Amino acid sequence: MKRKIFALGLLSLAFSANAQSLLGVQDQASLHIKEGTLVYGGGELKTVGSGVVDNFGNVMIVGGGVKTVTTTNAPKTDGGNIILRLWSNATTNGSIVNGGTVIKYGQLYIDGVSQSDVTGIVDKEYKDNAHGAYQQMAIPFYQKKFNELSAELGANLSANRSNRTGILVWNNSKVRFDHFTPVNNTTDIKLAGHPVANSGATSYYAIGSRYFNAFTGGTANTLGTNVFTIKGVPFAGNITASLTGAGDGVSFGEGGTSRNYYGERYNTYVGDHWEHSNVAGRWKNNYGKNIYQFGNPYLTNINLKYIGTVIDNLVGVRVEPSTNVKATGAELGGTYISYVGGVATGDVKQAIVRPMGTFEVKLSAPSTRVLDFSQLRKFAYEANSSNTSTYPGGVTVLSEPASESLFSEMSTNSTARITNNISNSTVKQLGVIALDADGKELGRTYYVVHANGISGQPTKLSSQVTASSKNVIGTFEEAKKGGVDEDLIESYWLYINEANENDFKGKEVPMRIYSSDVKSLAFEILENAEDIADGQERLSSGESFYIFDGKKHVLIGNNKKIAISSTDADFGLYYGKPAELVSSRETIATIQKPSSTILAYDESIAAHKILFDPEWKKATVQVFDLSGRLIFSQANVDATKGEFVVNLPSAVRGTYIVTAVSETGKKFSQKVIK
């Protein structure tokens, strides 16, 4: 859909223009900005008295500030004047939450001014997936008071870290969440051992959600959508963040069992899906290090699709919360984008971070890079093509803007830079999407090939991302000859799988589905992060992707679908015409997803707990000493309760092996040094 930008003079009935205020809405006047419309102002945005900017579209203010004043020209600080609307069940492309509910929202872009020029209050309507005990969010308001945020969310926030009412802020340097009291504190709070950059604009918060639900809570807005309204002074443009120091000097300990400043075991909250397939290197070297978590500082979307062209040691990003969610509304845990020579792979189309959204950046090594957020802003809901956009967000400009350079392609959208980085190949990607009987997505997985790709278990960082036990579809690590690597079956499985397009051509990558609700598979084919034509099968190399369903090899076309039965679970994926079927159907059929069950130490009760995989129903728990002697055993443990306290001998120090076996035979084992 094309958007239109209107010259200011055409809207003179709604607002006035003069030398000091190019976009002024007077007392008792109202400017309604429809979806798909861009209003551009080359100066100040100002409302007077009860004047309202009711924004369902996009407003762009360049070179001027934002003010809300009373009829006597005093600062008006109670809000209700510049409103960024949110609405659900839109019929066009938007941002997806809770299993298919599409939401869209008004956006505000401010640039070319200092923070002192932005004093007006903006109302941001907020709705999101509910994340559980703590709601992950950015707070895109300058010096926002946390007691105000608590009231706006009805959250009853406190200084308590452990009762789901706390305010936590991520500390990239120390790899932990810090907390503080909401009383008399704002987003530019200074904490001991926690430097806050850019007035807290890019901070990543976890807000206790004991008393509010981000999806169902709030009150009905003008369109009947339940929303929360968060008010504050927006940040001006030109916000940067340093990509240096994450995890420096932090030791996770054997198996992540060391504790942070607050006594929490690192293995209870730190994860690294890019490093996890390096089984021997887990919790060592770069595992869990050089990871930066940020919040979107703006009231516009930001696009992460092209940042691999300007950050040379970027491994990948994770965008939270996920836009690929189960039809039941259960979240899958985020979208993953990996970068190959600057080219995005994986959830490429979901590389958009919404206002108040959060994301994670993973680097391959320590860096001195600076991430310029101002160059990432987009109005589009989906990451767009690098060579077709004339404006951040794909806007078609119908009137002359004040600065033509503003509407040029962003520097991060460089096709030439991508080509230079992978000049000996293109990056080819197959996405396989599992759909239920109603066509709703239940999960997805990706297969990526290129000339420098690594076939089999990688010995260095690659585009590979491991899957979690919650995923219903994924691939397993391939053997060099093709088929499943049986030595790694119980170690991990994959969300994004990578192979070399030359040495693995025509060989099988094993794929498995773990849900009888999957009734069809849809396919997406990208080359250098761009869609090939609908229905097209052949890539620039002359090769194609294939899928084996246990009976025949099927040639795959972009955006095509195939129906499957509820008993179809084992498949093979191929780049290049399959030479032969190399893996045993019987072997693939016996593969179980690696368990997410872990053993953690609970400081509050001075005991270890088994935290069960959500799919486990019953378990048999046993404890052995190093001689192999059984010292504890309990059958029929109710795993649906989520945890089980393991009472190790209190008076005897030693090393123990804790095991658990689910009702389906899934096994867990971990060594404990007491």
C-alpha cells in the first residue's frame, strides 16, 4: 500500500502554520491523521490548550521541537494532546501479537533538534504479548517517572526484586538485571556499577507484571481496543549506544553455576542460542558474552535488517517479543536474525522492533563499535527491500519535502556493501512454516546455504541458531555425508541450520515436526535476504530447494504450500537435486527434542531444584554419588508443577549426579559439586 504525504497548506482547517510553528493545532481544534498517511513538518509541532493531534498514521518533525502548552503559553504536562493511537484486528500488514491479533499504531519521528527543544507530552497507547512474571519493554520517554508508569499500568511497582512487582533494568556489562525503587526515580537513574548511557534512552527494562497483563489489561480506547496509555516527553533524534564491554570480567563458572551479585545462578537466566551448538564450549570463552540488550528509544519502528553491513563482527540479533506465535497465544521466545557477510538470514522479515519493543545484539568478539539508532528508524511494519525504498518505511512522496536528502535511502541499506562482503556467492535461504488446519502458524525453521557455509557441527560462530524445546518444528545437525549426526541428537536441535552450498549439495538435512496439529507446510525462499518471485523455484546458482516427505522428493517454489497428514513427522530438506536418500527413516523417527530441563540452586531455601521442561508431565528423579551408588530416588514426580526440590545430603560435601527421566523417556543428567 502506498502512503501519501500531504502538503501542510492542504490541512489549514486543522492546524495553522507560521514561522515559529510549522505544525500548530490551536485550542479546541483537532487534527486526525489516518492510517497510511504521512504528515511532514519542517519545524515545530505545537498544540495549544485542548488542541489534539490524533495520530493513526505517521508524523515526521524535522528541525523543530515538540511542545504542548496551555492557552496562556505555559507548559501543559497532563497529556491528551498528541496521541499515538493503537488498534487491533487491522486488515492490512501490521505487528502480530497473541496468535494472530494484528495491531497497528501511530508513529512519531523527531529529528534535527536537541532534547531541550522537545518538551511536549505525548500519549502512547500500549498493548503487547504478556511475557509472564516480568514484562520486557523499552520506555521511550525522557526522564519518565517510574511511579507514573506504575500508575499508568496499574502495576503497583515496588523495590522488591522477587515478588513480580519490581523494576529491573538490564546491565550489559555485568550480565544481570539490576533493580531499584520507583519512588523519586526516572529513566536516567544512576545505579552503582551500572552506567546509564544516553539518559537511559536505550535501556532494556523488565517490569513486574503481577498486577497487570499487557495484552488483556488497560481500558478501551476510541476504537474499542483495550490499551494502556503511557505518557511522557519523547526522546529527540541522534541516539547512539556503545557496543563494548558486555560480560568483560564475568565468569559464569562450570555449567553456568556461578552466581551474580544478587546470588542468582547464571544458568537460570543467561542463554546463547548462537553458541549453544558448540557443546564443548558452553559457558566458556564467548558463550553468553558480547551480548547487548537494548530497548527501542523511539516512537517509530526501527529496522535491524541491514545493520550487518555496518557492524563487521555482528553474529545476530534477537527481537522480542516474537511475532511468530502459536495459535494458542503462547509465545515462541523471540525472532532470530543471523548475518552472513552482512546479509540477514532467519526471521528477516521480522527484523522490526516496535516502539517500546526490545532486542538483543550478539557480537563474535569484543568491539568498539557504536550503534546509531537514528539511522534505523522506519515507519514500515516489515523490513523492506534495500533497493526499492525511497524513504524509511517505503513512503511514496507526493509533495516536495524540506530536505530531499532526508528521503534518500538510509546508509545502512547498502546493496553494494552486501555484495562486496559475499562477492563469491549469494546467501540462499529456505523457510519452512508449519500451519494448522486454519492456516495459523505453529512454528517455523530455516535452512541457509552459501559458499562459506559450514556443513555439520560448526567449529566457529555461524548463522546457526539452536531451537528450544517449545518449538514444534526444527532440523537436526547433519552428518558430513548427509542425514542426521547421531552423536549430537541429544545435544541440540536447530531453528536456523547452515550448510555449505558446494560440499553439501544434494545431501539431506533432517527435519522433524512434533505436533499432530500441523496440517500443511508453507515455504519462503530468499536470496540475499530478498524474496525471489512468487512460485519461482530456481535460484541464481541454477539450483533449487527440495523436501522429502518419506515417499518422494518435492521441488519447492517460493510461497508454495503442501498438505501433510497428522502422522507425517519426518522430512528431509535439500539444496540441489537429491543424489540419494542417505538417512534412515527409522533413525529420524526416534529422534526426540533435546530437553530444556535444568538444575538450579535456590539461594532462598539453600537447595537445588530441577526446573522441568514445560512438555514433561511426570518424571523419575534419582541422585547418585560418584561411585554410582543410588542415594535418592522418587518416581511419579509431578513435572507439571514446574520444579522439584532435590535434597542432597546436608552434612556431606561431595560430587553427585542428578538424573531425571520423563514419562516419554526423555533424559536429563547434571553433575553437582556440593
